[in-house]
Amino acid sequence: MLLEKKSCELSVSVQEVDFDLTSEINSIKKGNKNFGGLASFLGQVRYSEDSDKELVYLELEHYPVMTEREIISICNDAKGKWKLHAIRVIHRVGKLVPGDNIVLVLVASSHRKEAFNGAEFIMDFLKSRVPIWKKEHYRDNSSWVKSKKSDEELLHRW
């Protein structure tokens, strides 16, 4: 009897509402009984990059269709590099306060190394290639977050 190869399940959400990490993990586990590793990355809004200033809130803007399309493209690239069973990406937009969840990347595969590589690859490209703009609001001023050269340099290893 031949076993049918199941394709990688892919789920992408760009949303204002928060998400529950445990629920998201359980959803992947329920749908994928044969994976050996699940790697995750959970990002949250920092209180401050600079110890002299306290962040009041972070504002994230995006182009809805373009943002989702780019995240799906990045995930498909990861699927082409590693044997992945499931990918779940959630990126929040809107007004977020320090401590709020901002991004979740979950990647399931047969082996841990592929799951880790897939999650790291997706997160590296999310950071640099997805059209989401961040504006930091402090008590006395606000400013748009500029892209970092170090984030761009991380892409070259892939």
C-alpha cells in the first residue's frame, strides 16, 4: 500500500486581534499527527529600545492584500527548501502596547532541524521583505522605525 504524501498546511493571518499561543500550537498538533518537531517564534512589543525613553505604543500599518501575498510567498519558499508539514504565521497590525504579541511563526516538520531552519528563514524574511511599517510613539515624540542593515545581512545566508 502506498502512503499518500501530504502537502504542507499553510495558514497566514494579518490581524488586529490578539492570538493565543497554546491554541495555535494545539491546532497544528491536531492536524498533523506525524511530525517530530515544532519550532516557534513569538515576538512581542518591547517597552523601549533606549533606556531613556519609554514606548507608549507601536503603530503598525500595511497594505492588506500585498502583505498577505508576500508572507505566503516567503512560506512557499521555505516549503521548497525543507520538508515541512505545517506553517502558521500570524502578524498583528494596528495599535499595540508594550508586552502585546506582535508576530507568531510556527513550523512543523519530521525533524527539528528542518523546523528550526524553516521558522528562522520565515522570520528573517518577514522582518525585511513584508510591507509592514512600524511607528513608535513615545510620550514626547514619534518616529517611523527604519530598516536595519543587520536584518538585510541575515538574508544572505539563505
